[in-house]
Amino acid sequence: MPQTTATRRFAPVCRFGCSPGPIDTALPVAVNGADAGGNAAVQPSAADIRVEGARQMPEILLRTTPAWRRACLAEVSHVPAGYTYLGQLMGHDIGSSVTQDSVPHVTRGNATGAAALLGEHHYNLIDNPLTLETVYGPGPMMLSHLYDPGTMLFRLTPGARLARVYGRGAGRDPDPVPFRALYDERNRDTLMLHELAVAWMQFHNLCARRLMAGGMPPFAAYVATRGHAVRVWHGIIRTDVLPRFLHPRIAALPEEALADEWHLDEATLLQGLFRAFHAMPLAAYQLGRSGLHNLSALLKTGFGPSEAETDWHVDWPLFFGQRPGGPISGLSASVAPELRAPVSAAAVIQMDDQTEIQAKPLRLGNDELRAALARLPDDWPRQLRPEAMARDFAARYPDAPVRLTGPVIEWGPLFQALMVEAQLHGQAGGFGPLGSALLRRSITESMRRVRLAPEPEAARALPVPATMLELINLVREGV
């Protein structure tokens, strides 16, 4: 991740061997305006300050109509809907952005080099991106509601598709509040995301049981299995997730040809690029034998078991395209109407816009992204200039309710620019060249920074599913 003297990001070392690289102790850490030696903190230079134009509102989010949404989906729908939620799980495993004032240890963490800051106002609760921290959390020593303290396995019934429900104070409290045995509450956002998170928990238990059956102690089995699960996760990202979204020209580049300028900082990756995935959810889903269900009913409501959790079942072979006739989607310059209406007391899109304001991710007009655009191959730097995209969009879609100008694309949210690029230049429902370059380089770098302990001999015989569907089938069969 690019660093300046004004913004330091440090990664704590996980004792389970799954953290990014070691902290660079040569970098000073600011403490109440002074560095570790008591000297005045280094002030940002002119080059560190992002020179910006006037912030533009996200026109796509404000003006999408049902007719425009249908027209967009007719053009871009090629990606099986399961990848919508697998991509969301990957986003959750990269970061969980919360306001700094909601995390009491942020100041202390920053003083010791352990804070993960996302802009001036936000904090990343995910310390080690792309290590399945969104599933594991800090581990069995810290989460007794999630892990059995004796076996250090997740508290799951073998074969269960959903996490257990606990009633806090049940039997004593006249109004107990139920909660799920999931580390990351965001993974209950939809039934599909919930089932994907639990599939990873079941995969861990299946592998750890095999190791313990061979005589490995519970804690050693936990550590070995978590390392194995991260290796499997990285393989699935490389061979199952990224190929669905990368432009063929970018996917064909050798890894050494990926430009450093395409590596995004965490705030821009989370609040800029990954917000483009909100173009993917459909208004309704065909769940197989459970029939057709509206997105608004699939979204979580409260903490207790929902109708979706108790009565509906996701047909994963249909969702991942193994069988024909399943729901398909793609990245476009539109969003589902359900994402523009209040859901759980706040509109998803309104929340996107608000966090974009606070976290201050890069926009297409910033020097860093201009440099990234300039490194694209072929004639893409010219074709993807904001004025060129606005002109091409107006020419191709003269009746679109979305009115785009060069400044709207250049100084609006990055996710809007990437959605427009995907509509114009994406292939098979994926990102355009710039979105693909930013996604591939940033995800590749996050995985490269993960340091895993050598895999024990016994763990090398554990199953290695190549796709998410293979992993789901494996844990459902219980073999």
C-alpha cells in the first residue's frame, strides 16, 4: 500500500501465522502531534495533499429507474449470481470500516503502530486482509460464543447451513435479544452471504476434525487448519472469483506487468472500487425449489431467525451456474431499486455516499488515479478519460435517465466511474480495463503480503476445493 510521511499504516503480526509482513520499525509513529522520539510530527507536503475538484453527486444512484435497470441487465447479465455474494464476502474480508470514535483503542493503537486508519474518520476492524478474518475473528481464545473451548471448533452442527442462534439472557431476561454465532455481523446481510460464511466455518471443522483424528491437539489443529483454509481461499480468489470480473486484456497480463500505480490504498479499495459491486444484486432471486423471492425480503431484519433463514434454501449449483437457468447479473451503470429504498433503517446507497464523504477515497480526477489510468495498455488511457466516457455514454444511451458529464465522472465517487466504465467497456458482466487493473493489482498485493507458517505434513492431505461451489458441496456431503 502506498504510504506517505503523513499517513502510516501498520500491520500487527498475528500469532497464528496469517498476518501481512512485519512492521517497518524505521517509520516514525505520531503520538499526539509528536513522533515516538518526542519530535514534532512530520507535516504533509504539498505532494501528500490530494488536490480535488468540486465533489459531484453519484448520478447513477440518484437517477436509476426500473426501465433503465432492466435495459442495463439485458446487456451485461453474464455472471452467475453466486459471485455477487462471494465478491461481497471478499470485500468483507478486506475491511470493515467503522467510525474512529466507536473504537476506544484507536488512539492507543495508532501510538503503538497498530491502527488501521481509513481516511481521517474511519478505522478498519479487519487487521489482516484476505486471511478469512471476517469468518475467524481473533480466534478461539477470544470468542467463546463462536468456538467450543475444548475442541476449538466452530459451534456448528455438521451439515448445518446457518449459524446457531443464542438468546442472550434467555430464561432470566423477559425480553432476550437473540444473536448469531457469527464473528462478522455483516455476513448476515443476506441469506446467501450467511450461507457462504457458514460454509467456510464447516470447512474448517471438517479439516480440523481430520487432523485431531490423527492425533493432533486441538489448538495445533486450529492453527494448521486456519493456514490451510487461507491457502484454499487465495486459490479460489485467483481461479474462481477474479476471472469472473477481470477484463480479458488485464487478465492476460503476467503478474510482473501489473503496475504499482494500480495498487489502491485501503480507503479507496473499500469505499471506491468495492462499492461498484452494489451494481450486482438483483431485484429478485430464483432460489430453486424455494421459488422466486424479492431482494428486500432476503435482506436481514433484526437479530432473530428471519423468514429467509427458516423457510428458504439457496440452490448453489444453480446460483454458481453449474446448472442452467439460474439468476445472472453483471456490473453496469445502474442499481436495483431495492438498494435505493430504506432497508433496516438506512438506505444502502445513502450509506455508500455518506461513507465515501467521510473516508475520502480517491476519485478519478486525483493524481494517483490519473497515473493509474496512464499505465493502462493499448489505447485505453485515451478512451477512458472522463470526457471521453461521458461522450461515449451519451452517444450509446441517449435515452438513459442518467446524465453524465466529464466532471461528474471525474469528481463523482470512484465506484460510479467504474460502473460507467463497466457498462461501456466491460466484457461478460465484468469490470472495464481500469477497474480490472485496480482490482487485480490490489487483491494480488493483499494476498502477497499474507505470511503463512509452513504447512504441517498432516495438513497437506486435507481437501483443496478449487471453487466455492466445490467447497460448499464438500461440506454439505460431510466427507
